[in-house]
Amino acid sequence: MSIVIIGTGMAGYSLAREIRKADPDVQLVMITADNGYSYPKPALSNALIQGKQPEQIITADADTMAERLNAVIHTHTRVITADSGAHTVDTDTAGIIHYDQLVLATGARPIRLPFKGDAADDLLSVNDIEEYRTFRTKLENAERIAIIGPGLIGCEFANDLAASGRSVTVIGPDPYPISTLLPEKAGKALQQGLSEIGIEWKLGTVAESINKADTGYELTLANGEKVQANVMLSAIGLKPELTLAEKMGLKTQRGIVTDRFLATSQTDIYALGDCAEVEGKNLPYVMPLMIGARALAKTLTGTPTEVVYPVMPVIIKTPAHPIVVAPAPREAVGEWQTEATTQGTRGRFKSPDGALLGFALTGDAVEEKAALLKTM
């Protein structure tokens, strides 16, 4: 039997490891459009504060991973199309590869918005190790950084950059940082904590144009303000990479639609990680990825296993004001109850009957995570 995994990010390699735990002998083939380096992607947003160069984030190259996993890894190879009837994928460098079971672990890519101006194309994003390498090079002589996007990744990068001694301005339409996950008091506590290390906020507005200037770049905001920067980073968000899935005719919505077994709309084809939408949920975090990899490995090696998600808190890497949040289900009915602590906030999302459905802890309140998890 042959299992083919498209993608060597955290999802692809995590699945491969779990498959090897379950079956040391099954034929395992991995295909990636990049160099196949293994590294923890979440480390990209706080590598500066840890003093890490790109090479220090990488844990293994493709050859090392191939040996560890007893797998064939085709690097710098793109899948042109797949034939679910013939159980084959056609690649641009490795030819036609047969599979018994195929897994798409194609991840997500940065959302790119169209901006006016002669420097719009100079806006950087950091979604992989090569983009991080470019970002580090650009930062070498940079003192002022503009970040577009006050969400989770934008705030993590802002904390990291400010801690490295740079001036940081965060821009976005949100009323407060990470507004899609946090209640208002928690978000504003984070805003205050990051302000105290020098981060400037331009919220309730958007960048309309980006132009070259003597200082590097000038961003003109919708409210008429201007922001000067040497380097600009886009942290608007990510969207599942669906190009191949759509070409193959798989059902997609926000992500590649799967059931609880991570099976897609076509027989013997599965999806895992940031690209997957599991029964209506796209969960672009490490914990659901790892849980999915363990379940899918069992399914692929002969023991059909549903993915069952426990309460999965998200730890946000903002040391200036630590945060842990366990989001309530999107369809949940209830309201946030938030109160201040000595040096942070405690937020609980409760149903009308008082059941705890989610929480958001900031500052010193993060120590209460374990107790609240037990309650949930």
C-alpha cells in the first residue's frame, strides 16, 4: 500500500511521524513545492526575541526527514493534477505517482489586499522559512516597522519587533487587537500592555496607499494620517490553500471540506491541517493539527478513527502581556463576563444557563488556565 502526502509543513510531517508509529513498513511518499525543511512554523513570529537566525529554526532538511521517516520526499515538485479514478497524481518533476490513499496538507497562504501606490509590492509577509529569511535581511538596518493587521500574528510580531528595540506601528480596522478571539476588555488590556513597550496603534482605519519615501516607505491611512516605515509587514491573516483541491474537483468552502475522518468528497483522498475544513470548522492552530494527524494516521493504517477535539486553548506569544484563550464554539449562544485582575483580565464566555463555553485570560490571570480547563 502507498500513502502519498502533499505538503511537508507541520501537518505533513506530523502525519508522517504518526503513520510510522502505526506502521513502519507502509510505502510513504511526500511531495512538496519547496525545499522540505522541517521547522515549527509558530516559531517564526517570535524568533527575533529569541535571537534565532533562520538556520536555527530549521530542525532537519528533507534528506534527514526522508531517512527518519523511511519515506521518499520529492522536493521542489508541484502536483499538476490528480486522477482519483486511477489513483495517481501527475507532477512536474517526478512524473506520475500512484497512491492508494492521498492526503492534502497544503496549508494556508497569506491574504493579500490590493493597495494603491508605487510600493505596494514591497509589503512583506512571513509564512515560511524563506519569507522569514527575507524579512530578517530587510530588518538589518530598519528602525521603524509598520504592521498591517492587529490580529494574533500581527500582535506576536509586534511584541517581538518592539522587544528587539525597533519602533512598531500596528494598523487595522479593528476596535482593539485580536478582536475576533478576545472580548473587548481582554483585547484592550493587551493593547495597553503592548503600548507600554512602545508599540503605536492606528486602529479603526486602514492603509489605503503605500509609496516610497526618503525614509523607506510612507503609508497613507483612510483617516488621513501617514505612517513612516523602513519595513512593512502584512499580517492580515491566512486563507486555506485550495488551488490544487479545486483543480481536482474536491468540495471546498472556506477550506477543503472533510468529515470527522478527514475524508474529502472523493474516495481515498483526505485533508489535514490549515487547508482542511472539518465539519464546518477551519482550525488553523497547532493543537487541532496534531490531534488530526494522530487520528488520520490510524485511519490510513487500517483503524478508522474519528477526530475528536477537546477544549483547545490558544497561547498567544505576547510576553509583554501574556494571553491564553479557549474560543467558544462559533455557534455558541452566550455572552462574555470579563473582570480585571491585579495585572490582567479574566474573561468567561457563559451560556444562558451558566455553563462555561470559553475563556480568555490575560496578564497574571493566565495562571488560571488549568482550573478553567477542568471546569470546561
